[in-house]
Amino acid sequence: MKQSVTQYLKSQFTDGLNVHAYIVQTEKAHIAPLLKQCACIALCPNHGDDGCNVCRKVELSEHQDCISLPTDKVKNRITVDDISYLVEESMKRPVDSGETRVFTIDASDSVNGVGAIPWQNKLLKTLEEPVGNTVIFIGVTNADSLLRTVVSRCRVLKEDRLSAEQVAKLLEQKGYLASKATLAAVLSGGDADNACKIIADAGWIQCAEKALDFLCDKVSTKTALRYVSAFTQNKDDMPKIMSALIMFLRESIAYRVAEQRVTLKGYEGQLQAISANYSVESAFHCIALIEQSYKRLQNNGNVVVEADNLVVNMLEVKYRCRV
């Protein structure tokens, strides 16, 4: 089973096999929290990111031996001055930890454009000749975007796609409601950057709510018109509604087959209602119908016609494949 970045680091530091410089590749939204986790593992006496006093200080950005770059958190671009500061600080003895100094570098916005090469060249000497127990973590979205000379002097660690739960937690840390964070996380397929775009777009959430209302409602062909109207208020909404319909139907299948596999935490009541309306068989059939309709839309199909046919066909399947 493949280890996560943090699991790998824990084993390396525990066994004394760690190196002095790592490149950590992950999604942009996850770089900052992952770099803090890496710093905790390097500085914690138990190398466990275990919530001890050392870990707490790192999390609160209060640990004097954990230095985060760039210094300008607004522009978020590494400069030669930042690396000069790193070199200067790496010469100093540890203050809090007694053994190690850790530098975390968020380079996600600093690998392209003017200034991308000078700071990396400045860093090379430190990577070649590290001072004492200095550990450097460089966070990027693509390790190949760094200079080869930098990459060759570091150990590259790549974080797999995040789980929906991890993405939701990231969104909650940004101040979003847990229910909407979970919704955006699942809709994004575990893509943190995409989840941030979804949750910031009120239209996405509204489309998901329309899809959820339709699936939970005891709607019939006689009362379906209002849903067709709701789905076609904005022609650009239909693909979003279709994505949400598929997501909720898949989650309802998981709810019935293996409840512990449900990723839409907090929506169990709605999933139960959907399961009462759609059997597992009908849910699978409806997902196929939605995917076929989506393809027709991509080929310039008429939004109103597709919405009308889709709603009617889904209801026919729903009643033909009874629970």
C-alpha cells in the first residue's frame, strides 16, 4: 500500500533516514497545511505531528526554529532576499527545538516568470552544503517546474489526490460551512483547487440544491414541469445540475449498499430520502441516462429538450424499477 507524504516522513525521521531537503508536490490549496505537517514531523520529538507543545507551536506559527517563506504572504512569491534570509538563519543555533531548524518554502507561485531562476540558483549552495541539522521543505504543484539542479539535490515526495474529507476540511479552515464544504469537496472529485472554485460559485451550490430537491421529492410526471423550468432557468446551469444528480445518486447507492462508504457526511437524511425514491437498479439506470444526455448537450443539444426528456425518463425508470 502506497504511503502518504506524512507517513513516509514519519518513518524516515523515526529511523534516522531523513535527508536535509525535500520537494513536496501536492495541490496548491494543500501546500500550506502540508508544509506545516512536514515541519511538525521534523521538529516533534516523536516525529508524529501528534499535537504536542512543539506541534502546537508550529501550527500557530510560533516555533522559532520553523521559518516559513516567502516573507511576503500577500504576493506569495519567493525572492532572492528570502533565500538570503534562509541562509543567514540556517547558520544560527536552534532556539526552541534544541536540535533542528526547519524552513518551509511555498514555491507554488514562484516557479514561473521574472525572478523564478535567481532564487533557485541562490538556494543551490545551501542544498549542496547544508548547515547542521537544517531541513528544507519546498512545496510545489509540479516538481518538474523547478530547476533540475534543485530537484537533483532534494528528495521528491508526491501527495496523491486528496480524499473528499481532506478537501472539505481545507474548505472549512477557510471559513466555509461544513455542509457546503462537503458538497463542494465531493463534486470536485477530490480536487482541492476545483473545490475552492465550486464553493466560491454560488451558482454551483444552487444547482446542487435543485438536483437534491428533485431527487428527494415524490415528484411525478404530472408535477415535473416545475423542475424542468428550474433546470433550464440558465442554460449554463444544466451541466452542473447533471453533475450534482450523478453525485447524489452515486452516494445514495453507497448509502444502501455500504453506508460507511458515504462521503457526503451530514447528508444522510437526504440520501435516505433518495434511496426511498430510487432503487439501486434505478439509480444506475438514471446515471446512464444523465451521462447520455450530457453528451448530447456537449454536441449542441437543446437544453430545454434535454431537461424535459431527462426528467421524464428518470421518472419512468424510477417507477419501473421499484424499490
